[in-house]
Amino acid sequence: MSPEKIRFIRYPGGKQRILKHILPYLPFVNFNTKFVEPFVGGGALFFAYNPKKALLADINKELIDLYRGIRRYPQKVWEIYKSFPSTKKAYYEIRAIKFNQRDLAFKSARILYLNRTCFKGMWRHNAKGEFNIGYGGQDRRWVIGEEMLIEISRRLKHTSLKCCDFEDIIDSCQKDDLIFVDPPYRPGEREMVHDHYSFGKFCYSDHERLATVLKRASERGVKWIMTNSSHTDIISLFSENKVIQLPKGTGKKPGALTNHSGEVLIMNYTEES
């Protein structure tokens, strides 16, 4: 299965459709290179890059459980997933299930089902940490299949999966590691608060903390590349790094692509290095 066909979850702000604008800037990797994503989301770059060693992380436990479940039990996840009814009533009943009271395969199948059938693939939680996106329909449910989950499981076999803050992940990286950083952001704006792209908030202070931890990584010889907003306050945090305007990116509407989106690539290396 080709990398471009591995799109198993819907993730507004995901990079699947703009991979061709990002991949040319990723450096050649050798046997010792570990690919690291502290904000894994839909994992589009991971599946396209197909590294031999990787560390994928996110602060969203449901998301990491989804990856863990598919890695360990792809067929079982598929069997549970396809057993869920195709009705609006069933969607809300499954959404109401306390995910931490079930086994890993069920938790993985449940969140995959909710993601594929909720409104526009949004990922938002209420104050209690419960997934609270409304019903969107069954149109995108059967785009995925058992074969895809088995392939995802195969690619995740030698990949570490962690649920933790980005700072812990980036601080653990060493020379020869390559980090792809895709934090929650709104194109052209300063911060992301209570939006469908993010799990919780990602404020300007988080961007400042991210800039600090990436500077520490640079001092250790770690290479990193990031997608982010082109807002001047964000760019000023990375004045020592190379900034490239993306010709196409995420628009203001969920899932929409547009020219001159207000997104940039920022990296701490040159393409020749």
C-alpha cells in the first residue's frame, strides 16, 4: 500500500494534502536516524517518510490509544469497528461510552469510529475530557478497511508511542534524530484556543516554550522542521532559523485548502546539510 493511501483518521489541519510541499525539505536519513513527531495527529508525514526508527507522541491519550490498539490488534480493531451500527442514535450511544473502562482494542475501534463518523473529523473535548463532536454521517466510514489497518500495524511495529507533553519528547532527542513539529495553530494567527484543530488549548506561551525547547535541541545537534503560523510574533521566535512560505495550506474553513494560507515551514538546517 502506497504511503499516500494511508489516511486512516480525519484530522483537520493534517498535512496529507500538502505533503508534496513538505517532503522535499526533509533531509536524507541514515540507519541511525530516528524520526520523531511530538504532535503526531494523523501521522501523514510519518507514513509518507516511512522511517526505519520512529517515536510518535501526543498529549491526547485517546489518539495514542488509537495507534496502540491498531499496532497490536489490527484485525480485532477492524472487527469491532465494523460491528458498530450505522445510525445517528448509535453514534451518540458509542460516544457516551467511558473509553477508559474498556480494553485497548475496543478503545481504538471506538475512537476510530467516532473520528470517521463525526462532523468534519473534528477532535474536541468538553471540560470533563469527553469527546463531544456531533454526528456527521457514514459517508467516510468505509474509506478505510482491514488491509489498511494491517499495513499501519506493520509500520508501527518498531515505533515507540508515548502520551506526554512535547517538551519531554523534544528534550529526549539526540544528534542524528530528525523532529517534525506540527503544533496546533491557526494559519496566520498568533495562537489556537478552543478550536476544532486542537486537543485543549495551544496559546502563545506554548509557542514560546516550544521555541525554547527547539533551541536546546539545536544546540545538541538535533535537526528539526516545523509547520506553523506565519504570524509575525510566531516568526520572531525563530529569527535564527530558515522560514519558507507554504504555497498551499489549511484554510479558514475546516478541512479546506487554499493558496497563501498563512502557513510556513521553519527549519534549523539547510537542504544541503
